[in-house]
Amino acid sequence: MLYIIGLGLYDEQDITVRGLQAVKKCRRVFLEAYTSILLVEKEKLEHFYGKDIIVADREMVESQIEVILKDADREDVAFLVVGDPFGATTHTDLELRARALSIPTKVIHNASIMNAIGACGLQLYRFGEAISIVFFTDSWRPDSFYTRIAANRQRGLHTLCLLDIKVKEPSLESLARGRKVYEPPRYMTVNTAIEQLLEIEENRGEGAYGPDTLCVGVARLGADSQQIVAGTMKELRQADLGPPLHSLVIAGDTHVIEMEILSAYRIHGASSPGPSAVQCETH
Amino acid sequence: MLYIIGLGLYDEQDITVRGLQAVKKCRRVFLEAYTSILLVEKEKLEHFYGKDIIVADREMVESQIEVILKDADREDVAFLVVGDPFGATTHTDLELRARALSIPTKVIHNASIMNAIGACGLQLYRFGEAISIVFFTDSWRPDSFYTRIAANRQRGLHTLCLLDIKVKEPSLESLARGRKVYEPPRYMTVNTAIEQLLEIEENRGEGAYGPDTLCVGVARLGADSQQIVAGTMKELRQADLGPPLHSLVIAGDTHVIEMEILSAYRIHGASSPGPSAVQCETH
């Protein structure tokens, strides 16, 4: 049996009881570690599970999937995924490959940014399509999600922006030389996301959003050090949300109850909830 | 401290390790039991936690919230929620009330239908706004979500339909008599949802969807008896997905990989994946 197990948002305690029981009976345990990360070391997980963990990087999952699936028709294998197993397309691939080899699979769900973002104070059922923002490079400044933000906001919907994570990426320079050297991990901050978004708006000029648009930045969701900050893009561009991971929500139309919750997260602090500044974004 | 703890999708094993530890140290434990249900008895949860559980029905949560919050500034109180705490607005109210009373709160996240629906084979990041379908009555046949389905499908997006749950609802007749008598619990099936949807389309006639639109029905998500069935509305209207809870997804445009996964869930069985019938819905 191949168990595909969601680990939840933050650390080793976020696995479900069902998931923990499954891990404990598996012969081999893989940890997917490039579409997202847990904010805890591998060793801590190993100690908690009483199992060795093999880190499955992008290369392994994309080109050596048979290593993971080996003997999974006869013994139990765990593939651990940060968040929920269906947060990323890769795990769908894994399930399809297993199915083709007649290997039974079982998915154990958990929280992921896609539902836990409700903690930001904006109601989950009022979110439109989610988008992903990747790091700009000198030559690659993708902005195809702009129309999706615009379409969400036209309908008054909020937009969850998943921010880029670069883990074990070969440097372009090293690829050119034919010998892979990996860049240090990089995690996009709310600040960088907003800078890129504002650059895109400046180029497009269609007014999908602007410096005065209400946003909510979320850092380390589910951790004790979790931080939620609401403010305009202009304000959040400078806000320090601390270490990774960060996510960003661009608000659509907001309801009274949403504004009431957000008031506690306003960037100027609870003492000056600045309702006027915020309400300029409501319709 | 008020702990608001997500229980996940199915039974007592779906709580996270962090959540279980929190419940175990709480003096009083409430279980919210009207916006969703676990598919397991209260007694099983009590045995698993080693705690008595007070079932919090709609009346308690909406009009006796002080019972739940009593002394929560001095002792630990758990409020258990099926799925994730931010799946329903009520829990937001609870947090706001706690905040007003300066009671510290901690949210412990879990899987909910809002992210676990990715298991149906359609990619989560291609879902638009979710909708809720309530039981039609003779005099009340709400269809305001129709424009939202239409808007999602115009953009090629999938629509998650949350299906009505009626637990401990006073009967209209008993309300008229001034003495509450509760109706037996009712859970909307995929069949009823589709019947209502097709009636609405017949009345509106704007072609947001129709009998040949591809849908995916999901029953008992996360349970061993989980069932996922893909087919046209016409086909799913008759499909038997068994006991509750049911959910429905109305597909937007589908990608090749989505169709590949769905092929295993086709209503005619894996032996006749019926790609032509399905692909008529792709663009």
C-alpha cells in the first residue's frame, strides 16, 4: 500500500492520528520537500515517527518515481506531503503511476494553505481562483495571473496568492556548465510579492488593484509565531512579517464581519484600527 | 484559553496530534454539531479523548455563547469543529466574542471539504467560488448561486457545491404552535442536488450548465468507504453514492491530467471510461 499523507501546516505535531499510525507501520518513508516545507528539521520528524526518512526532492519525484513505488504492492510505503496531498499536481502524478502499476493507494488528508487561509479573517467561501506568484528574474517576469486577479475582484472575490518557494534549484550558471550546483533556498516574502504585483499593475495599467487595495499578509500559519497583518498594498510593502512561509490575500469586497475581524490585524495595531482607510476598499 | 480545534473529515482518528493534546488538557469540551457532522458517535469521541463532550447545537452557539466561554480566561476550554474551524462563519463569531472578553484563543487547523475536495481528481487551484445548495421547500426554492456557477464556468473554473445538512431543525409546524419539535436529520444527496440544479436551469434557461455537464460526486470523503463518481448530470442524477455526507463538483474546463484521473471514477466503471462522453465538456 502507498500511503500519501498530509502533514499539515507547521511541525511534527500537525500530522493526524490516522496519519501517524500509518507512518509507523510503513517500511519506507519519503518526505516530499520542494513544493512546500515544514518549519521543522527532518531529524525531529524521524524522532517523532521512530523512522528514517528519505527526502524526495524534485529530481526523485519527477524522474525516479519507481524508487518510491518499489515493492509498494507488497509492503507499506509512506509519501509525506506538507499540507494536504492534493495541494500540488505532483502527487496526482504519483497516484496515477501507482494506479498504472496496480499499487493500492490511500490518501490521508490534512490542513493546507488552501483552507487554513480562512484564519486571515476573510471568509473562505468568498475566495475566487487562487494564483501563484513566482520570483521575477531579469529576463522572466511572468504576469499571466493578472487577469485572474482582475476577474476575481470584478466579482468581489478575494484572491489567495501562493508565494514562490525555491528549494534545491540548480543555478542557471551551473546548468550552463553542465554540473549542477544548487542555490540556497529562497522563500518569497509578502513584501516582494507586493512589489512585483505593483510593477505588473504599473505596466498593465488596467486597475485590477493598486497601492490602496486592502490585502492580508499571513506568515507561519498554524505556528505559535503565526502573524496576520492587514493593510493596503502600500502599507504591506514595508511590513516585516518575519521568517517564512508567507502568503498573501488580495481582498475583494469585504463584509462587515470580515472588517471586524481584520480590525485586530490592522498594520497600525489594534489601537488604531483605521476603519476609514480600510473601508475605502469595501463596496 | 479557548481552543478551537478542527476534527477533520471522518472519525475520531482524524484529529491532529496537536489537537488531541489540547483536548486532553481542557476542562470542558464542546462539539459543534450542526454545520457539519462526523461520521462517528459522540461516545466514541469521548472514549478516545477520555473526556465528556457537551454537544453544542445551533441554539447554544447562537444564543448561549457565554456558556461556552465561561471561565475560559482562567481554564482551558475546547470547541471542536468538524473539518477546519474556518469552514463556517459561526466559529468566526465565537472568536470575536472571545476577543471582546479578552479570552485568548488558539486555532488548530485540519482538513475540510474546502481543500480535501482535491481528491475528486479536479485540480484545486482551478476552482472558483464555492456555493451552498439548500433543500427546496414548497415555498422556498433559492437559486441565487446560479449566477456564480455561470461565472465560474465562463472562466473555465470548477464549482464546489456544499450540500445542505439539517440537524436538529425545529419543524415549521411546531414553531407555529410555539413548542419546538425537531425534525429528523436530513443530508442532501448528490441526486437531490442535481435534480434541484436542473430545475433551476430549466427555469432560468441561460445555459450555465445542463444535463450533459460533467460533474463529480463525492461521498464520505476521507472514510474507507469513500466514493468518487464522475459523470454527466443526467448520469449522476440516478447514481447511488450511499450514506452521507455527499458533495458535488460541477466541472469547468478540464485538462488532460484531470481527465486521466477522472477516467477511473467514471460512472460506467473503469472498463468503459467513456472518454468521448467526458471530453464533450472540455474546451
